[in-house]
Amino acid sequence: MRIELLLLLVINLALVLTFWRLVRGPTLADRVVALDLITTLIIGDIVVFAIANDQPLLLDLVLVLALIAFLATVAFAHYIEKGGATWRKS
């Protein structure tokens, strides 16, 4: 078995489990962290695919996606800091 297929299998399994946390997560923060992790796992999928198929152009797409994900996380942190979200604390 090629290592790329094994990597894609593991990353996609983590993607499914993270999606379950996104749907089930009891708080808004859980859902945002799960969404951020989903974005990171999709980036990992694209990187493995790009390396396995010798497609360096896809790495530019990964860079843009990572920047957008970072800005979304910063925007959510700013939203929480301003008191826009309330959730229960455990």
C-alpha cells in the first residue's frame, strides 16, 4: 500500500470524526474549533494529493485557504472578546 493512500485514509477518518464534533458540539466554541480543524484537515488532504500527483499549483490554493482560515479564527476571537457570544461554561 502506498503511503499517500494511508495518509489520505487517516486524514479523512479524522475529518469524519471532526465533522461529528461539529454537529454534536455542545457550545459555540466547540463548533468553531471543529470547523477550524476541518479546514486544517482539508488543507492536509490537498497537500498530500498535490505531493502524490506532482501538482505544485495546488499548494498555492492551500496557502490561500490557510490565510482565510486564520482570518476567520481571528474574527471569531474578536467577536467573543466584544461579548457577542454567550455560552455555558463547564
